[in-house]
Amino acid sequence: MSKKTLPVSHERMAELASKLPTPFHLYDEKAILENARAFKDLFSWAPEFVNFFAVKACPNPNIISRLARLGFGGDCSSLPELYMAKASGIPGERIMFTSNDTPDEEFAEAMRMGAILNLDDISHIESVKRACGKLPKTICFRYNPGPDRTGNAIIGNPVEAKYGVTKDQLLDCYRIARAEGVEHFGLHTMVASNELEGDYIVETARQLFTLVVKIHNELGIDIEFIDLGGGIGIPYRPEQERMDLAYVSENIHRLYDEMIVPLGLRLKITFECGRMITGPYGYLVSRVRHVTHKYKDYVGLDSCMSDLMRPALYGAYHHITVVGKEDRPHDHKYDVTGSLCENNDKFAIDRMLPEIEEGDILVIHDTGAHGYAMGFNYNAKLKHAEYLLKKNGDVAMIRRAETYDDYVATLRFDGAEVKI
Ligand SMILES: Cc1ncc(COP(=O)(O)O)c(C=O)c1O
């Protein structure tokens, strides 16, 4: 069971919601940093362990820079994310550029910044040469195990996935890269998303260790780091359990001792986790605009799926607390909706909640990763502000809300002619 609590008292949450324009996101600094530190400590046995925090999960430098000070790196998938990682104080060598369908100019800029290029395809060796004139000294390849693994609902079946080099291509990738002057090698895979079963991650490590051994034996290349990707899940539902990360670490350690140590390798272990670092410690705070009774009963919020897409996109569950009514009987069934002109703009369907009135404050839990970041502007919905609940209890604005001027800033009202 993962008890769903608020990061402040109900009175303080009500006060915040009365003083700050809703909706807004609130991130709990203390909990994020404690959690990040605990993750790092669990893998202290591994040489130079690093989690490249997935910038896409929570692209706010106020949070990323705090993680960077703990020694976290950044996993980036685009040029703006590379810039954000850099602006958050992450040095190039701690930036993993795990992109796909990558434009040449992004390879070039990533290499210039000293980031590690994680190539998604064998043909990208040529792309990097074209873009950068040569390959960098360090390179990583993203492996797709295909039929050897099953994926899960969010990431999909590896055979159907657009990511990574196949089993048959992998050794050639390293062979070619070495011939092109690469000296340091990494191996990456990501075959799960929001996975709660620890054995799944242990099995992924076993699979990568097996490949490290194979590459060592067949090519004489010593892989220097493996990157187990992101994908460690969080218990969105109260009845779910957190992944037992101590178990995961212990079992990866055991495999490491069995498979890697005898080769005399000093293999580094890295991850690209985002969700499990910030996910549980972000909250979307919203106010009830209307309670309506049609064929079903609806609670209409002042937020919508552009503030949190996961329920509409994946049918994902996010727990909801009605502030001040936690202990009342949950004896009313509602669809909790936003105001988009899309009928799937629902945060919850048939959710049992206490009786709700206009003006109630609803807190949607576990929105600290892939929450704000996935937002969009359909229906000209303006994105809300983000706040950090600091360790001392103060609240700091870490991103202001969008304005109409922001929304139209890229428009050209004069229809400026383009010379082609
Ligand atoms: C390549 C890659 N790495 C890391 C992540 C982060 O995953 P998570 O936030 O679930 O840990 C993602 C998520 O989409 C990803 O695509």
C-alpha cells in the first residue's frame, strides 16, 4: 500500500490554493532530494554510479540543478533539453543524449557540448560522421532485444518499437565505431516504462551484462558503462507497492560479481530514471468550477488534460484528494473533467469521492513527472505555474503561468512574406 498524503497540512494546502491562482503544480523539494539521495546510496557499491535524470520528465532547471548538485546527470532527447541540462549545471560528460530520429545538427551540438551520444540506429554512425566530421571518443548504442523481451503497455513490445539497434546489428555497431576511432563504449537499453516489478529491471541488467561479456569475448572491446534506461514505475494507485529498489540493487550487484568481476572490468552502472525521482512528489492543485448532473455526475475543474495528459493518453490512474474532506465517506461517483472540447478530457472516470461542491480544492497526486511537461495548448489553454515547496516550508514560483501574449508570441499577424 502507498498511502496518498499531501506534502503540507490540509489547512496550508487550502491557504496556498486561496492565495495562488489555480491550477498550479507544486513540487516537494525535500521529498525529491531525499528520494534521489536514497536511490544513489543504494547503488553506492557500483563504480561511479550515476542516474541521468530524464529531463523530459520534469524540465525545470530549478529541480534539475538541485539533482545535479547531488551528482545526477541529465538524459536529453532534444537540443532544447541539452541546453536545459547545461543551464542546470550538468557538465557535458554527465549528459546522456538518448534521442531518436535525431537531426544532424543536434548530434553536432551534443558532441560540441561533450555529451555522450547514445545512438539509436546503426545508420546513425554515418549521420554523426556527416554531422561532426568524425565520431566522438565515447559512444553508446541503444539496444533493442526484439523477441527476447516483452515490453509493457506504455513502451510497447520491443519487436514493434521504433527504438534501438537489433541483436544482429549490435556487434557491427561496436566494430565499426572502433574502426572509426571510438575508444570508450557504453551499452543502453530501455524495455519497460512505469514498471513496478523489480525482477524486470534485474533481468534487464542480466541481459546487458550478457552482452558486455559477449562483446568482450568476441570483439575484445570492454564496455565501460551500461545504461539501464528509465522505466522504474511508481505506485499511482494506493493499493500498489513501490518497487523494492534495495532488492533490485542487491540482485544487480550479485550478477555483477558473477558476470563482470571475473572479466576484470570496471563497468559503471547508470540509469535514466525520471518518473521515480520526481513523480510522487508533484501535485496538480485545482479548483472545482462546476458540479453538474447529466446522465452521469461530473466535477468540472479549472485544469484540463493540457495540465496532465496521462489519464487521457494512457487511461492512467491518478489519485485525487478533496482537501478537507479526506475523512468523509467516499460515497459519490463522479467523472472528474477538464474544460477541453474533448470528451476524453477526464482526470478520473467513475471515481468514488466525497460529495463535492463548487470551490472545493482537488489535489491530483503523482504528477511530478511527465505531468506539466506533456502539456500542450489545444483550445488555447494557457499553461499554469509551477511552484516549489522548499525544505523550510516556503513556496517559490519556479515557472510563471503563460499569458495570452506568450501564446501569440510566435504568430505573425501581418502574414510576413517569406522569401524562398
Ligand atoms: C529514452 C528514455 N530514457 C528515460 C526515460 C524516462 O523514463 P521514466 O521517467 O519512466 O523513468 C524515458 C521516458 O520516456 C525515455 O524514453
